[in-house]
Amino acid sequence: MTRRWISERRTIKVLLEPEGAIFALTLKQDSYLLFITRGFVGVKRIRTRDRIVARAGYSALGSLRLIAQLYPDGIARSAR
């Protein structure tokens, strides 16, 4: 059984799981996600309304894959 720890507050969110960790700072329009996984350590910026982590089943690696699909060229400011 996979063990996960999820904490969702208004602004700061944390996901810890065996595949990695995500620390998120959620603002009104954008979220900044710090990923710590075996394959990637870094920050990604996404649109808050896209709910990437929830759509990826609260998985760090699944979230990275979904971000790559939705934002192949990065987040575009004009798309809002």
C-alpha cells in the first residue's frame, strides 16, 4: 500500500509520497510547484485553475507528465 501525506491549506500545499514530493505555493492565478523526485528537481509554474496535482491522482510523477502535456512550451501569459 502506498503511503501519502497531503496537506492542503489556502496558500501552501504539500504532497509527500514514495515517488517524490511537491511543495506548492498557490496564488490567485498561478501556482508555483517545487518538485523533488529522482528524475527532476525544480520549479514549475502552472495555472491554478488547471488543478494539475488533483487531476494526476496526487502523484508527483503523474503531475510532471500532465504538466508536460498541457504546457509543452511553458505557461503562456496570453492564454488567459
